[in-house]
Amino acid sequence: MVRVLVCRNDGAFEYQAADVQHLDAWNDVKMDLARALYTEEELFTVVSPSDIALYKLPEGDDVEILAPSVEAASLVVMNSKWVLDIFCSPFRRSMDLAIQTDSAIRGIRRNSLDTLIGRRGTVRTSSNGTPYSPLGNVSVTSTSFTAATPQTVALHEPYIHIGTWVPMVVTDKVRPTGGLLNVLKPLTTAEYEDVLLTTTRAREYIKRFRRIGRPVTILSLQTVTLPLAVACPSAISQHGARSLYDGVFHLSEGDLQRGFVQAVRLWFSFDCEQTVSVTKVNGTLGVKPLRQQDGWIVVQALPGSPAFEAGMRGDEVFLTHVNGVDVSPHAFPSVCDRYASLISWKDSVIPLVEKTETCIFTFF
């Protein structure tokens, strides 16, 4: 058995240790690393090891090319670094992930919070003279005065998303000895991380998007007290993550006795959010589903397709809304009045686009 470092093929290079138990064949190595990196639900889509791409760092060599001439045991050594992709996508380097800025997307991008307090920058116009913004969500009327007559234009802000992180059980926490508070503190069956660790975990989730070229603005950070009967992992699994955002919690006396947790809540928006209108050509949009990542539906626009011509990125994008309906993960909903009950390409996106000739996609 050899311990190596492996990461997903997202350009972030966030490694985790994995034990390779079978070195007889490259297919065995792929499966060992895939089981260490992906969940059983994600691996359900893998039919055979040939569906998995494995790259050797630092060169980024494809194992499929190396396999005929190099044995696995000669390269799979202690602390060697690997990149694995169960979708068999090309190897992605950090330099390939261009930060989405003004020069990379169409229209305007919010560069500060000035827009939230009424100060707005230049408004660009489409070819027919109509003001537009790819950040298109909540329409806000703004009046700019010139020397002649006032001109009213419609501006848009990125959707605001909310995320709630509840304390996780710390299984390897060692109880310190000494000190009056530690002596008086009763022994419990489970120790939970404190609010500082939970906050760090929440901010780390946001940083992951920044590392893959998706700028995010944290609008607000809060702590909120939630009933353990609602916020514990088993309750979230049973009732869904959206139950964390219920305005009123109806609890039994037994639920109250279980106690409460101090959760961390972030309000954030994606600076590079873009909205495009795509009209079908020969009944197709040219949007290809790639995967689901932490509940986000990841798609790409096929080169030369209507979606690509409308401005959707050709590598990959994360969908947030389709025809005004929120298809974000239930754990990170947006401030919106229309939600999809099920979050997947088949259950939420296809029903929204199959009967519509012109579809509106919001993504980042």
C-alpha cells in the first residue's frame, strides 16, 4: 500500500491523502483514487475505469498515454501527486482558469458595493441601443441626469445567495486538563466545533470558488441560533437543507430539550454572474451538462452552439437560474420567489427549457 496525494481536476489543486492498495494495473490505481476522492453517489456514473482520467504531476501527463510503456508501481510512489477526473475532462492548470473580469465577460461587472447604495457606474447598451447587463436579476430603475433630459435605464444586480454552516462533530478532539472551567464542564457524548471553526469552514467554501476563477463577494456574515432538532445532520438529511431557512420552527418538548447550535450564515453573490438569452436552433440550445458539484449544476456551451454564441462560456459554468427559476443547491438558495423542488439537470432544468423556444440562463 502506498500513500499518495490526489485532487480533483478543477484547477484548484486541493490535495488529499489517499492509499493505493493495488499497483498491478493502472485501472486498479484509478479506482482506488476515485473511491478516496469521490462519494458513492458521484461514482455511480462511472461505468468502467476507462471513463476516469488520471494525470501525473507536475508534468500533467495522461496515464492513458503512459500506460503501455510504464508500469504503475514505478510512478505511484510515496507522496506523489495526481489529478483525477471521473468525467475524463482534459487536464486543467491554474493558468487555464482565467479570472472572469470585465475583459472576460460581456457587459458590466460590479466592482464594489457602491451599487448597493445607489452609486452606479457606466451603463453599456446592446446593439439595438437597449441598456443591458449580464448580471441581470433584480431590475432597479436608475435615473442619470444629463445637460439635456433625464434618462431612465434598467440596471441589475447579482442574485444574493445564502448559506448556513452548522457545527460539525469533532471526533478527534482531546479534552484539555486543568483549569476550573474544564473541571466544571460536564462530559458529553459528542464535542462540536466552536463558532470560529465553523466560520473558517464557511469562508473556505467561498475561497474555493475564488481559486477556480469565480470572484465572490461576501455581503454579510452572521451567527444564528438554530434548534438542534432542525440543524443536526440527520434532520437536514430528512427534511432537506431548505428547512434551515424556515421562519418559524415548530418544536415538540423533546426537541427543545435537545438544545440549540450556533450556526454561521453567509450572504454572498458572484461578481461574475452572467445572464444570457438563448434561442433554440433546430430545437437545440447547445448546453451540455457536465456534473453536479456540491449540488451546483455544472454545464458548458458547445462551440458554435446558440448558447455559445449568446455568451455562455465554453469551458464550464455553474447554473443558478433557468427562466427565472432558482436551480441553485437548496443549501445555498438565492433571494428569489421561484424555486425548483428538485435540483438536477433532469428534474429541474429540462422541464424548464423543453417547451420554450427562448431560454434565459443565469450562471457564473
